[in-house]
Amino acid sequence: MTLQEFLQNFANGISLGSLYALIAIGYTMVYGILRLINFAHGEMIMVAAYIAFYTVFIFSMPWYISFFIAIIITTIVGILVERLAYKPLRSSPRVTILISAIGVSFFLQNLGIVLFTGRPKAFQVPTLFSQVYTIKGVNIVSLTFFIPTITVVLLILLVYVINNTKIGMAMRAVAKDYDTSSLMGIDVNKIISVTFGIGSALAAIGGIMWSMKFPQLTPTMGLMPGLKCFIAAVLGGIGNITGAVVGGFILGLTEILLVAFLPDLSGYRDAFAFILLILILLVKPTGILGEKIAEKV
Amino acid sequence: MNLLEVKGITMQFGGLKAVANFNLNIDKNEIVGLIGPNGAGKTTCFNVIAGEYVPTQGKVFFEGRDITKSRPDQITKLGIARTFQNIRLFKDLTVLENVLIANHLNLQSNIFSATFRLPWYQKEEKIMYERSLQLLDQLKLTQYKNEKASSLPYGLQRRLEIARALATQPKLLLLDEPAAGMNPQESKELMYLIQELRDKFDLTIFMIEHHMPVIMGVCQRILVLDYGVTIAEGTPKEIQSNERVIAAYLGVEHIA
Amino acid sequence: MLKKKGIFLIALLVMSLLVFSACSGDKEKPQEQAQENSQQVDEEVIKIGIFEPITGANGAGGAMEEEGVRLANKLYPEVLGKKVELVLADNKSDKVEAANAAIRLVEQEKVNAIIGSWGSSLSMAAGSIVKDAQVPAVAASATNPLVTLGNDYYFRVCFLDPFQGDVLARYAAEKLGAKKVAIIKEVSNDYAVGLAKFFSDAFIKYTGDENAIVAEVNYQTGDQEFSAQIQAVAKENPDVIFAPGNYTESALIIKQAREQGIDTPFLGGDTWETPEFLQIGGEAVEGVVISTFFSQDFPITEESKVFLDAYAEHGQFDEPAAVTALAYDAYLVILDAIERAGSADPVAIRDALAETKDFEGATGYISFDENGDAVKDVVMKVVKDNKFVYLDTISPNN
Amino acid sequence: MKRKIITSLIIIGIVIAILMLLQNTLDNFKLRILNLAGIYVIFAVSMNLINGFTGQLALGHAGFIAVGAYTYTLLVMDSDLKSMNFFLEPIVPFLSSVHWPFLPAVIMGGLLAGLAGLLIGAPVLRLRGDYLAIATLGFGEIIRTVFTNTQSITNGSLGLKAIPMPKSFLFIEMKNAFTWWVWTAVIITVIFHFLLVSSSYGRALKAIREDEKAAEAMGVNIFKHKVWAMVISSFFAGIGGALLASLMTTIDPLMFRFTLTFNILLIVVLGGMGSISGSVISAVVVTILMEWLRFLDQGFMGLPEIPGLRMVVFSTLLLLVVLFYPRGLMGNEELSWNKITKMFQRFHMQPREVRK
């Protein structure tokens, strides 16, 4: 393939990867604290997308306001979900919480179907994000510049918060040892709520970005991104924010480039993600940047 | 020939050396103690012998066979059983089940003859039950046999761990702080129990213990570990009068 | 020990029985009523089941067909002096559910005939059930040959993929003068796979060029990112890109292709003719050519006008989707069959259906061949100013 | 030994009685639900073995079910049916002529699923917890994707239809032969799992669930036992898959998305991880409930019809159960007499309440 084709594919890979990364961060944060695969994370994407859609569509607000509202509401929804569906199960086996998470995502999806019907809605993309630039024959939508920037900015912000602020310290403490930190007088519930808030906010931002890249909303739209981004998070070593970003980019690029180089296998594309994941897990059971947790005997 | 022979094992976790060039020979039917301040690397030694960790350097021989790289379950099959510092019973299962599981490794019949309760399996199962009940009896746990392990008081849980270890029919028994959290009375009983078991099951025992009376009472030989290095070895008497040990233990002694 | 085991197992079975009878017991009451009613009023009421995916992935299509049937029912509420009652069964776009829904229609609701379903695989799930129960079913838009193949009780008012594929290929070769075509297909969608195959066979036939299909790439239902597939296709710079699949994915494919600066014309099948396709695609889908069943700009029959007027009045969109018209026809065909049969007995209806010849429906004249497939014209349309505009009509016999 | 034979005879007698009763009283619709319930029992019980008893969060069940379903289908279809189904791309020659009877085909379905379980379990069972979960889930999806793309073997997304249903049970022609097959399979599955988990191997599996390190220290070869659990679990999943294919008479890859695994997992958790009787009960109840709640979609009590409302109610119920009975219906206990009597009363109340 020519250099230009490669660059085009590369650009596509980056733009997809950064989107994965953005959502994976939220996943990884929640997991880091609760050790819970928050299957409802994907539904947060859906919620945010629909709110953004309706606020623009019905109340015809300017996009930045509607996006802001969407993020706020989604954050609240996220915190509520944690309070109602996960908090009561803190003491019970992990799988139960996992089921609860699956239940929540089930519930939100079906609620979505009742409220918004199964028919897809077209998301109006603000022109700011939809211009197409051509650089050396490589076509890039302006959104493609925004997503990675946002991702990186958020990454830096989060890393700073987690490493240099009081709340961040508390988060790390809770992540390390739940019981001890509660003994140390850390308000664990507050920390977890905050984490979920941030996680959901990230999901919301990701969701909005997602629906601008793929301007088509359905109640089940959260399923695939949810899964892919969780894979990304695990790839990078779940619980590790930088890892999530790395994993996101790796996943996005491999998906694109594998199809680019082996178009005959394009039908297997969705399997790639998993094959890649399994291969990496077999080589490095805790992901690329995940530190090995040796169980104390 | 020694029953257990540990040749210069070193265990390195990233930066820190948990154990450095640790050597040990144990003869049959000996009771050997391993003491040292917290974090001296005692449990690490156990984990290396039990196959939990593969040492960075050195080798472990059991009955002359190199077991350095063997898996824990293989080592248990060879005849090394252990208890855990922080009790690790099968909490949701009954006392009897806990002991029965330890019999599993000697089971000959395969999973299907077990499932379909073929005669030979039934015979084996019968034996398992008898042996387990006998063991519970010897350790005075019979009355609790149908209770959940987690419901037992602390002292009994420790004893159950020993029973469970014995059920694997070991030649060498590794006890990791068996007296931890016991009152003087209980620990005295424990001392007798340990000696009794050694004779009844013709065991060799290697134990970690903070509780000086117990160690001094039962062990013929004691090793002292400090910062992963063996600083002394000898009879209880020698150890008690060894300055380096006292130095290492200053302040620790009377807490324990 | 063993005794306990036995007891336990017995208990377990008794349990499952109890649970079952308990729950189905609850179900009993309404049903009994339903059945009683149907016994008393059977004389006046004829039940037609709407077997469609109202929820799930195919919810949109199902809803559009339901709309068509309800509209037809509004216009023609009676036959043989009896009221026609519609019974909706949502098959949730899921095969297991679909089978349950279908058997529920024939067993519980005792419908005389069934309309549906959108999505061939869902229709297939009902296939053996309607066959065994001997209740005729008429699919509106299920274009997979397997639906009616070897099943006397399944009919359809739409044309089949082999013919559609042939027409599209002919159009690409002759009207668009394409020499090389690339295919992007939804590999997990039976409709797309079938159509792609028929298309490529026909296209090779028309161009007489073995390698006329320069590239063929796949994607899965629910995918949203296609840039890699698009690039892989564009690299062969084809004259036309044929992309059979669901309108949801397809709209995104075309949008992304345009964003990547690829302006090769896109060609697609009947599934694209939905308002959402235009909304999501925006100006990206301008100039896209599709084959479909029917066009309102070009009413074929008297019935077409009736339908269009009625739709203009009651319809929820300003323009009816083709599948809406087809569902409308499915209802009409059944009514016609009942009339000719002079009875609402399912088997009689089935026999009458098989006889259907040149029935004047909204989407054209319908006759069933020996497989129970309608022999019909294909209508070509192009997207102009975000509307589907009539282009051409191609009939089977030329 | 003798006593066991007697008890099992009693059981079988009772089952026959119950089935007689049901299949004569129930119409085809309810009979179908009964069959479906049976199949879900098989799915749930087999999944419980690896997830509930061994404590390994494996989410690849849908994949194994698919393997069973496709194996069965390709074996029982005669060449005419195959050539009808494979009208796009002809089936690979070595499969085109095979034509097996029902039972061997079902068993082969189980065996191949078991093999898949072995091939998948061997590498990934070294992983723990969520990593295992996502890896197995991935394998399930990979299997599905492969079946979608290997058109000349599975007919891809076109699916396969007109899968024959057994007309006879143990060489006896009868009306509802299939129901008999399904519930025979259910009984065998339940008894097998019950005997397995109460055997020494079962104890070892539970030990692994309770504390892997300790189990290993007690000489249990963790890996070997996990793989066994996985293989057996997937074997029965395959059997269930074969039966599902036969019940549906048509299959395609989209039936086996990971949502299927989730549904089964939900059933298992509702019934109680590590309780066979729990899985059986919840499988039956959930299957029936799903159908029974249909009236919600059709519009009731004057409400307009709200498509999808049923699923909302269902998922709400599910959440409530998970939140208020986190250990499920039975926890990891099995059914016992006093429990039964309780249930008895509870389920006897139910219809009356409804009548009011």
C-alpha cells in the first residue's frame, strides 16, 4: 500500500484509538477503585448521547450548553447507579456485583427502547467538528483533532488529580486497601461516589464524541463501545489510567491496520480485539502496564 | 541422608532480598524451629520449600529429590504439608469436608468413576471418611465435624488446619506460627500436641514461631533469621545465650 | 445419604412441576377467557397476527411494517362481513423469542393468518411452526429465498434477492456503465450476504469479466467504524461500490467514505429506503442509487393511490417506506384470499393464497409462484435533495 | 448401590408421570415453553459447575452452545436439506453426505463442545477473575464470528433451517418425543452434576472456589481440576445447544451473542451460585416469567401497548432480586424438605392471589 494510504489508515486508527482511550479511562478508574467491571459504563455513553440529542433537538440549545448538560446529568445518573445498584452489594461476592452491573445495563437499554423506541436517531454534529481537512491527500475530519487532544488533556488532568491532590491520594488509598483506608478515617463512600462521578463524566464526554463520530443513536449503542473500551482498559492493564490510554490506541490502530493489510479477514474484525486481548493476557496476565499483584501467602 | 535439604536459597522480590543464601538440613523426626523478628523472611523460606515461590538462587531437596521447581500440589504429594500464618481454611465448607479435601490427592479413581460412584471409588471414599473421622478424633474436633469451618473459634481453626495438613499423610510438616493468638494455656496444649503428633505419625516438623516458650519447649534445633540472613543456629540453650540473637530481638522478645 | 439424594431429586421435580403449573395457572385465566371469546365470537371476528420485531435491533423495520398493516386494517376492517382483528406479537429481533411469539399467535391467539416478519431469519424461526400448525403466513419484506423454500405455508409479497441482485447488477453494468465494482457487505446479515452473492454473479455475467468484482470486504452488524474497510475498497478504485446491509450501518459507511474523500457512487438494496437513512446520511448519501419495491412518485395501480392518500392522512412520516406499502399489501392479499376462499379457515386461506394471480396491490400486481414468492417489478430510486426519487422500473420478464 | 438404583427408578417414574400429565394437559405453546425451560435448566446447571462450584468466572457459554448446536444440525440434516440450505455456497463435501440419527448427533454436539472447552480452557484458565471473564467472553465471541464467516460449513449468517425434530423416543414413535428427550437430558444433567459435586472431585472444586492457594497446598492440582470443570460444563452446554437447535428448527450465528451467556449467568445467580436445585428452579421460573410478562407488551389494564415494557419490568425484577437476595434463591445450599414445604406454601398461594 502507498504511503498516503497508510497515513490515511494511520489517521483513522489514531482517531478511533483515542476514542477508545477516552472511554477506557472511565472504565479503568471505576475498576481501580471497586475492582468491578462496570458493564453499565457503556450505557452511560448511550444516556449522554440521547440527552445531548434531545437538548439540541427539542430545546434547540447551542451544542456546548447541551453537551454540558448531558455531562452533568450523566454524572448524576452514574452516581445514582453506584448508590442504588452497587453500594448495597459491597460485602457480597464480586460476581453478584457484576450481575448487578449487567442488570443495570439491561435495565437502561430496555428503558431506552421504551423511551426512545428502537429506531435510530440522527445526531446533529456541530459544523465545528465536522469539517474535512485534506493534508497531503490524507482526509481528516476536524473531530479527529479534537478527540485525541481532549483525551490527552483529560489524561494529564486525572494523573495530576490522582497523584497530587488530597482526594486523589484518598482514591489511591481506597484502591490499594478498601478496609484499611476506611479505618484510616477516609470516607470511602464519598470517594467511590466521586470516582463514579468522574468515570461517568468521562463516559459522557466519550459518548458525545462517539455520537459525533458515528452520528446515529440507538438504545443499544453503548454495547459495542462498552465492550471494546473495556478490552482496551484490560489491554493496558486495568486500574492503570495511562495503560487505558495506551490500550485504547493499540486496539484502535490494530483494528484498522489489520483490515488495511488483510482486507480478506475484515469479517473477523470484531474478533481481532479479543484475539489481541487474549494473546496479551497470556503473555502478560495483568496487561501491558498493569503491575503484578503477587498474592500474599 | 537428610529428609529436607535446603542449599543456599536466595529469594529476591524486585529490589529487596527477602532471604539470602539460606541453608538448612533436617533429619527424620527432628523438630526444628525458625525464629526471627517480623519481616525477617521466615514465611518466605516456607513458601520456597512448599513450592509457592521458585527461589532466585539455590535448590531444595526432599528425600534427595530436587523439588526446587515443583508445584505446591506436587510437593504436597511428595509428603510436605503446611499450615498458613493467616489461617486459610475452606471457610464455607464443613470441618469434615475440609479434612476430606486433603485426602483427595491420594484418590486413585478418576473423575467419572467418582461421579458414577463405581465400587472401587466407593471403597476409596469409605476409607477417606474413616481416616478423616479418625483424624478429627485425634485432634478432638469430632464434635464440630458438621459445622462450617468459619464458625470455629480461633484456636480450633488452627488445630483444624493442622488436621487438614496431616490428612495429606505428610512426612514433613511445616507449621507457620501455630501458636499465634493463643493464650498460654492453649499454647501449652499445642506444645504437647506437636510432640504427640510427631510420635504418632512419625513426622518431621519444621515450625515458625514467635512464642518463645513453645519454640524452646519443643524444638531440638533452632535457626534464627534476621533480614533474610541466618544469624544463628543451635540448640535452644545456645540460642538463648547468643548475643546476636538477643541483639536482633531486643525489644521484640518481651512482646512475643 | 443416598435416600436424601433421591428425596432431593424428587422434590426438585415436584418443584419444577409446581412452579410450572403455578405460573401457567396464572396464565390460564385470561387465556380461557380469550378462548371462550374466540369460541363465541369466532363467527364475527377474523384474527390476523402481526408478527414483527417491535423491539431490538430490527425494531425500526418492524414498526414500519406494523404501521402498514394497521393502515390497511383501518381502510379494510371487514371481510365476509366479519370484523378483522389484529394481534401484535413482538418477536424482539431474537430467534428464540420469535419462535415463541409465532407459536403463541397460532396456539393461544388462534389467528387465521400471520403477517411478517421483517428480517428473514426471524421469519424462518416461525417457518416450521406455521407449517405444522397449518396457518398461512405472508412476509412483507423477507427477501431470503430460504423463507418460503420448501414451506407451503409461507408466502411473501416482495421479490427475492436473486432477482434484485440481478437487477442491481444490470443497472450498474448498463446504466452506470461500471466495469469494476467493489462490495462492502454486512457479513452477519443473511440478506446482505445473499444479495452480494447474487449481485456479483450477475455482474460478472453482464460484464463478461471474471474479475469484475475488484474487492469484497465485510463488517458485522452493529459496527460503526468502517474507515479500514472503506480504505481497503478504495485502494482498488472501483467504478461503483455495492454495499448491501442494514440502513443503520450503511448510512455510516457512506458518510465515512465521503469524509475520507471517496466519491465513488454507492449502490444498495431495498433496506436503505428509510427516513433514518436520509437523516443519518445527510448530504453524504446524495446520489445513492437503490432498488426497491415501490415508488410514490410513480403509482403503479389504483390501490397505490388509495394507499398513498391514506398514508398522507394517517402516516407518521411524510413519505411511506416501501416495507410499509408491502405490509399493507400483505394484509390485502390475505383479505382477498379469505374472500375467494369464502371462509376464514387457515388451510382454505392458504390454498386461496397459492392461487393468487395478478392481485392489484399498492406495490403492483402480485402473483405467487410455486414457492409462494411474488413475481414483481423492481423500482430503482436515487437520493436527490435528501429524498428518494423515482428513477426506473425493471420488470422480471425482460 | 441397590438403594441408589431404586431411588433413581423412583425419580424416573415420577418424571414420566409428570411429563405424561403435562404433555397431555398443555397445548403446544406451553409445551414449547416447557421444552425451552428444560434446555435452560441444562444451560444453567452446566454453567453453575464452572462459575458457581469452581468459582471461575467463565463467560464463554454461548460459544459452546453454538458449537453443540451447529455440530448437531450439520450431522442430522440429510443431503437434500443441506443442498436446500446451502443454496449460496455449497457445503464442504465431507459434510454434505453425513446423515446421523438424533441421539448420536446430540452426543457428538456435546463432545465437540467439550473439546472446544478443553482447547479454550487450557490456555485461559491460568487467568484469574475478571481477566478470565473477559478472555472467555472473548472466545465465545470469536467462535460466533468464525461461524459467521465460514460459510461453506455453517452457511454463515444465512443460518440453517428445517432442522429435523426427533419423531420417536427410544425407538418408540410418539407425539411429543422431543419433550421426552429434553427432560431425559435434564434429569441426566441434574443427576450427573449432583453426583459430581458431592464426590471427592466436587469437594476439590469447591476447595478451589474457597481458597486456591490452600487447595493447592492440600495437593489439589488446581489447573487440572479447573480444566475438567470447564470441559464437563461445556459438554453439557453443547448438549443443550443441540437440543435448542432441534427445538428452534433453525439457527444462525446471531443467536449465540454474549447476551445469551448473560441470560444464563443471570439465571444461575438468581438460583444461587453453587446450588444445582437453585439453577433448576430459577431456569424454569425465568423462562416462564419471560413469556408470562408478555401481556405487558400487549397493553393491559387500559394502558396502551408499550413495546419493550416487559423487558424493563423483567430487568427491574432482576435487579431487585440481586439487590435483596445477593446470594440468590438458594445460596449454595441444596433443596431440603423444610425448604420445599415453604416453597410449596408459597407457590400454592400464588394462583389464589391472582384470582382475587
